[in-house]
Amino acid sequence: MVGKNPQGPVHPDAVDTHCHLFLMQGEPGELVEAARRAGVGAIVCVGIDPESSRRCVELAESFRGVFATAGMHPHTSSALDPKAGSALEELLANPMVVAVGETGLDFYRMLSPRADQERALRVHAGWAREAGKPLVVHVREAWEATLRILAEERAERVVLHCFSGDEVVARECAARDYFLSFACNVTYPKNEHLRRAAAAVPIDRLLVETDSPFLAPQALRGRDNEPGNVAAAVEELARVRGEDPGAVRAATAANARMAFPGLR
């Protein structure tokens, strides 16, 4: 029977701060157990619309170490009408929902008009302020507009999911005390700009994620990604920063609990 996030000690070896268990082909419980065996102590399952956000909550209530977010992805931000907004606000009141989002701006695919994306980002920033929860932000080819809106909306605890900027953007985000979350695409040969960005900021601003089932690490390209693969991001960050992988794993896990106070 589904329980309410069964309690028990969760060893914070690593935290996958962004994945989509509801999009993965494997059975969620098996994926969570595999991640735990790989040294992942907590997983943040990120919603992209009301239905998936509700599913994230169900998963968080079912599996120890899994937590949820609720939000509307920029690709579908045009669908953020009053009904969808009410559904998301209701979910945000659940203590298993540790963040607002993912939201943000994606000017690469432009699956929703720019005006709708910007409106949705501002709405989510307001929810984050009201709920006292962090804001998970997706950015693709929209850094100038995103940083401007976040400043205008007085966003404070911001998690920049799957960070895609260069080292100049990284330093600006770190100066604002935003958290920069690096996914397994930091291991891709073409992404030298991500490695420079990861090396340029203080370690207390770094997070790691998988964005599962997307962005499998270089050694597993062509397969679905899984939360247990977050170690690949940890190891690459450690390599480019010249730091011990264990220290980076511990630091990013501690940072995750600062970024997402609802993790426990």
C-alpha cells in the first residue's frame, strides 16, 4: 500500500536535484533502489505540468528519499490558465513539494510564445515567494531575459537547472547567490564551456543532477539516463576543479539541502 514517504535515515551520499521519474521506462521503485545502491541519498522528481506534478507527489509519498516539485515547463507555459494555476498552487502546499517549477525561458525551441513564457516565469516567482520555496529555472538561449526577470521579481533561492551558460554567466549567477546545477552533459566533449563554468564558481553554489531520462553521461550515450548516474556529474566537476570527488559529492549534497530546505 502507498505510504506517506516512509521515514527512515537517508544517507546523503549524493543528491540528484532534478529528474523526471514519471517519464522513465523502468519501474520507479527499482530506479530509486538502484540509485540508492549507487550512493544517491535523495532524488528531486520535477514536475512539468499539473498532471506530472501530481505524479511527482505520489512518487514522493511512496518512496523514501524522493521529493517533488510542482510547476509548468516553459514549453507548455501557454497552458498556464487559472485552472492549471489553481492545481499547481494546491500541490505547492504539500510538504513533500520542496520547490516551485520547473519554469523558465526557452528561446531555442520556442514551443510557447515569449510573452507566455515570461508571464509564467513571473507567476512561478510569485508562488516561490509566497510559499517560501526555491524556484527551479530552465534556461536555454535566454540568459539576459531570465536574469532580468529574476531580478525584477526579487527571486532569492534560485536553482538554475541543467546550467547551460558560460563562465561569465556562471559568475554573475553565483554573485547573486543562485545555485548552479550541472547535469551529466558536463561530460560531453563539446561542452567545454560548461566545464569552464563549473570551475569558475565557489563550490558552495554547485549542485548536481541527471535530468533523467535525458542527458545520459558520455559513457552511456544512447541510453536512458537514471538518477544513479549522478556520480558521473560529480566526478567530472571534481576533475575540472581539481578537487576530491568525495569532497565534491559531500559539498553538493550539503548545498542541495541549503537550496531545498524541504529535503530531509
